[in-house]
Amino acid sequence: MAAKAQIAKNGAVLLGDSVACDAFNEDRPLRIVTHAHSDHLGGLRKSLRCCQKVLMTHATRDLAEKLDESLKLRASSIVTLDYGEPLRFGDERITLVKADHILGAAQVLVEDVDGIRVAYSGDFRIDDTPVVECDVLVVDATYGSPSCRRRFGVDVRKLFVSMVEKRLRGGSVYVFGYHGKLQEAMQLLRDADVSVPFVMPQRVYSIALVCKQHGMRLSGMSLSTDADGRELLEGDLPCVAFYHMNSRGYVGLRNARICLSGWEFTSPCRQIGEREYLVALSDHSDFDGLIEYVKRSKAKQVITDNYRMSHGAVLAKEIRKRLGVSAVPMPKEPGQTTL
Ligand SMILES: [Zn+2]
């Protein structure tokens, strides 16, 4: 059963006989993109040229094109699948299952004629991710170390909303984060009836529009370069400005600032500057969530992703120890260490 799944040196997650997820593999006719984050788009141009089919959700296609405008994802080899809509290829059946991570994110299930089920979780947050029961599981290991636990005892989303509400009384509030998470933060605020205008640069705006097209409830958005947006920001009027983390060093320096980061385990909120706070809003499961997922999947064999994060070996060891399930990290040597 071991050969049913593996992770190649370049990070390609190989499932069953035909599928390579999240990086190119020359022996696999099917490429799957689980979601639009860059560490899951490896060799996509090559896959578009060489693979018979490149599968992803509709939302992932739209989002990936916005995140990298040089990507053209309209080729005939692209097949967009809905969650739960199976695709037959040879003797295998491939299904994308929702993952709670960024818009469009999917888990992958490959079933063969003998009924063996091989699954890849992709990146996920356990909260709203349905666990895929399977025989062999490839699992994300981003927060795969026992030191990566968020046992805060508070609802970080509610905390974020109340921090923004409080600071809006003093003028504009700047929120910094990565693409996808910024749009999630917008929706959290709107769902909590925070009705002030949202202001953002072009790129954040165009990604928000994709999220809106795919059902996220976003409204009242202005471009920071338009007259409306400029007036709000220059006048320090009550609004929330959303910027990519990379802009942290040069915008909103005198304003209330909230940075959204998954790499925070000591407290749900920490002051990092005079008017700047870090809030532990993450789109990945912490260590406990990863263990919980593996347990509920009932997998008999687990491979931890040691390419995208170097916690694969630790997580495999903990799975063996805590659950008594066979688990190995792949590839053996860790790959890149960025998210
Ligand atoms: Zn991701």
C-alpha cells in the first residue's frame, strides 16, 4: 500500500497511478492544484504544457489567475471541478472535497477499482473541513510540531472584530495580511455588521472581487487610489484599510494597525508597536487539529508533507506515538520553508 502515495523531491504529492498534486511530475497525466497559494502552484506552466488534464476548482482557477497575472488558465487541458463532483480517469475516480483554507481550496480523494482510498488534505483548518476517511493519507504539516498549539480559549475571530470596532472610534484602522486571509477578514467584519467603508489597493481589490463572485459577502469597497478612498485615508476617517503584509513598512504608520499572522502561539493578540497588534488569525490547523484530522480519517498509513514545511518528521513521529498509526515524512529531506 506504501506506493499508493508519495511526495516527490519537488513537492509533487503523487496519489494512486495518475495524479500529481501541487507540483509537476512528468510521469503523471493528471495535475491537481489544491489551492491558489504559490507553494502549491509549482511547475504549473509545465503541467499546462505536458499533462492531459489540469484539475482545480473554478474559484482556484480565478484566484490563481489574479494572484499571478502571467498565468493563463483557460487552456483546454484545464478542467474545473465542483466539490464532490467525481472525475473518472483510467481505473481511478478522483474527487475534490472542500478544505477550509482559502477560497476554492480542496482536498483530493483518489479511489481505485479495489476500493482503496488515497487522500491528500492539502492545506486546511480543521474547523470547517470535512475529514476524508481513507486508507492512505497525505497530510499537511505546516504546524506539525507540538510547540504549534493555539490553546487560547477565546474566539480569535470575535477578538479581531472587537479590536477593529474599538479602534474605528479613533479613525482609520489598517489591517495587514496575506491575500486570501485579508478577504476573509473583510467578510468577518461584514458578517459582524461592521459597516464602515473598506479601502484597499488594486491587487487586494481585484482578489476581493473574485471572492465576491464566488459567494463571499463583501461590500462597500473602495480603491485607495480613487477619490473616495484617498479622502477617507487622508482624512483619517473611520474606515478599514486592507494591505498586503509586504506594505507594512510604509503605509498607515501613524494609525491603529492589526497584523494577521498564523505564526503566533503564545497569545491570541500581542502588542508589537505603539499602535500595532498581531492577531493570531490562521488559515491552517494547529498541531492538535492535524492530529485530530489524522485520527478521524482512520488512515492506516500516513505521509506527512515534509516539503512545504520542515515539521514533517516531527509530525510523523507524533502520529506514530499518539495514534499508533504508521507514518513517514516525505520527502526525507525537508524542502522549502516558506508558506
Ligand atoms: Zn495554503
